Amino acid sequence: MKLILVGMPGSGKSTVGRQLARRLGLPFRDSDHEIEQRIGCPIRDFFEREGETAFRDIEESILQELTQAPSGVLATGGGAVLRPANRERLRQAGQVIYLRSTPEELFRRLRHDSHRPLLQVPDPMGRLRSLYEERDPLYRETSHFTIETGRPSVPTLVNMILMQLELAGVLPPHP
């Protein structure tokens, strides 16, 4: 089984993905982590030095590799859905789960995070709103399931995902 998490930066893809993988006994991969391993520096530095297009090229190549794995849980970067080839590849590769968070929730979680290149701007809330407007339709197009993140704890979100997968017949009912 292959589960792929998509969503805005800060929606919890890596944290939820790690626990989901643990619960299902599956390997966990994080595309942003894999990219940093490959480029040998933080994404933020690469982004500043090489620009977004160069970053998206590397991201597309790594997503192509990661979606070949026979099973596991994959957390993608927030912008992974920007390219049509990625959206199609992710949707074909496994069950895609959109962790949907409002810009206000994201801002509350991320306001002190200095590691996210897209938020290092004078108006991070405005930036989150415009990113959300641009990306929400792409996440919806790519995903098979949408989970509203709201304020539940990570274990609650994992349970919500497992329940959705069971109801859809993707996972056998949990005893």
C-alpha cells in the first residue's frame, strides 16, 4: 500500500506521515528531506541561490523516484502539486490524502518558523492566503481523500485518515 500526503506548508504532512507509517508498519519517506540529502544543503538556501524553477526540477525528479517504491507513506513538499506531471504521477502512484488547513491555522502554526522560504516575506499571512488560493484546487484535483486538519492532535488525525481509508475499502476494517 502506498499513501501520499499533500497539503500546504505546515499542514502536518511529515509529522502525520511519520505516525501513520508507524501505525501501519510501512516505511516513511519525506520528499523535502530526500531533496536536501541530494542537493547537500537546506532547501531554503538552494531556493535562494538557484531559484524556484531549478528546485521544482529536482523535486519532480525525486518524486518520480519516490513514487516507484512498492509501498510506504510519502510526505510531499507543499508545492509538489504545482506541476501537472507531479499531480498525475502522485494520483496514479497511490492513495493521495490532502491535509487541508486554512491559512489562519497555518499562520498560527508557522508564525515563528524561519525555515520556510516562501514565508520569509513582509506579509506572511497574505502570502499564505495567496498560496492557499493557488494550491487548494490543485490539492483537491490530486487527492483521493481530504482531511480537515483543524486543531486535532496528530494521533487523532492519523485515526481520521485510517477511518477514511477503511470506509473506502482501501484498508481492511480494524478490529
